[in-house]
Amino acid sequence: MNYILTEITDAHVGLIRFNRPQALNALSPDLMEELGQALLAFDADPNVGCIVITGNEKAFAAGADIKAMANASAIDMLSNDIIAKWETIRHINKPIIAAVSGYCLGGGCELAMSCDMIVASESAKFGQPEINLGIIPGFGGTQRLTHAVGKAVSMEMVLTGRMLGAEEAKDYGLVNHVTPVETYLDEALKLAAKVARQAPLAARLGKEAVNKAFELSLHEGLAHERRLFQMLFASEDQKEGMAAFVEKRKPTWMGR
Ligand code: DAK
């Protein structure tokens, strides 16, 4: 890997760090290819219970790589290859946490919003400044942002490029926790470790069910949730979890 660094922590967290500091971690096609590969590998690894994606203190990611896009045609942007690299994250079953510090702009903000939770440092700046380039967000910025912060704020961000600071983003519900710059990654890893300790199937289906709230009507969402809930009664972990409660001991999850 040339543009990301990966490791698995003792707490079973798969950590992915963007590693293009000289370009504020701009998300080039090669970086996105590596990110997709790393995400798929962690999703398939039973030793990983939760994934954390981060950048560095100055930038989570300042967007898709403008230099790589500058001369692209509409046909290039339609290419399945480019879209697939970005879409991989949507197909990951395990929970993903974005640990954000500094610039989190354009495709960087869209990628963070594609994660399941966001832990931000006090210096984080969230924005969709594509309007300054003569384009609009292309990976969910107008949709996920609007779901998270509402129409008024989303419109202003998309139409003027206004950025949200970390506290403001938290007030709007975009961010789970805000911490000092020195500790944002530790906090994200702690949260991820907590998730990684849960029953893996329940964590996977819990993520799926919450995400469906953004895609389905309430009626369909409730029906979907119920099917997932019922399905978990076919798992050994449900038997173990409830037996452990009754026997006043800690459960041992098997992930099946
Ligand atoms: N792309 C390429 N290089 C970037 C970059 C980016 N997004 N952001 C920063 N850099 C590079 C700069 O060019 C500079 O490189 P050198 O000149 O040193 O070679 C280096 O990083 C440091 O940047 P600055 O010198 O500009 O640093 P400053 O601290 O002065 O300013 C800044 C920081 C974040 C305010 C500024 O760099 C900036 O405005 N960056 C661009 C932010 C932006 O407009 N982001 C949105 C890009 S459009 C899709 C998928 C994704 C997308 C769309 C569709 N599909 C799958 C359909 C996403 C689109 C976007 O993200």
C-alpha cells in the first residue's frame, strides 16, 4: 500500500490511515483503490470487529483529488471503475468510525458521512466546497448532509461552501463526539473497541437496520428491522447472550 497505512489493534479494531499528507490526503483514484481493498480485507477478517478510518491532525481529507479530476470528461466520471472505488464503503458490513481532525471537505466529508459514526477533534472542519470548483457534491454530499443537518444548513454549505466547525457539527448531529486534537484518535479507537466487543452479528445487523432508516419508509423500515431481529434468534450468540444474563456472567461471542 502506498497511500494508506493499516493495522489491527489488540482490541480487534482495523485501523486505516490516509497517508498523503503533502496533498492534505486528497482522495486520488489510487488511494481510493487501496482504501477499498483494505475495507474489504477487514470486513472479511474475523479478527476485526470494527473499523476506524482516519487522516492526520491537519486533514482527514481535503476532498477527491482535484488535480486528478481537472481534465476528466463526463464519460470518465461515469466510469464504473471510478464509481466502484468510492462505493465499496457502502457494502462493508462491519461498523466503521471516522476519526476526523482538520479539513474534512468535499469527498472527504462525504466519505466521513458514509461511515457509521464520526469522532472529531476540536480543529475539524466539515464542508462541501465543490461550488467553488463549478461543480456540486457527487458522492452523497447533498443527501447525507441534508439528512444529518437539515435543509437550511445543508443548502448554505452546498451553495456557499460554508464550513462547519466541530462543535457546530456535533450540535447538528453530524458528529458523535468532539475531543481535543491530542486525543481524537484514541477516543475513536476506544469507541471502536467498545463496538468490537459486541456480538458481531448483532453489530452488523444493527448497522444495517439503522442505515435502512435513511432509505425506507417507516413501515418498510419497521418490517425490515423485525426480520433482522427475528433472524438473530437463529444465532448462537443470542442463546449465549441471554444465558449469560440469566447466569450472571459475561457472554462469550462466537459470531455465529
Ligand atoms: N485535491 C488535490 N490536491 C489538494 C486538494 C485536493 N482536494 N486539497 C489540497 N490539495 C493540495 C494542494 O494543491 C497543495 O499541494 P501543492 O500545491 O503543495 O502541491 C497541498 O495540498 C496543500 O494545500 P494548500 O496549499 O491549498 O493548503 P492550505 O492550508 O492553504 O489550504 C484547503 C487548505 C483545504 C483550504 C485548500 O487546500 C483547499 O481548498 N483544498 C480543496 C478543497 C476542495 O475543494 N475539496 C473538494 C474537492 S471536489 C465522486 C466521488 C467524490 C467526489 C465527487 C464524485 N463520485 C464517485 C462520482 C468528490 C469531489 C470533491 O471532493
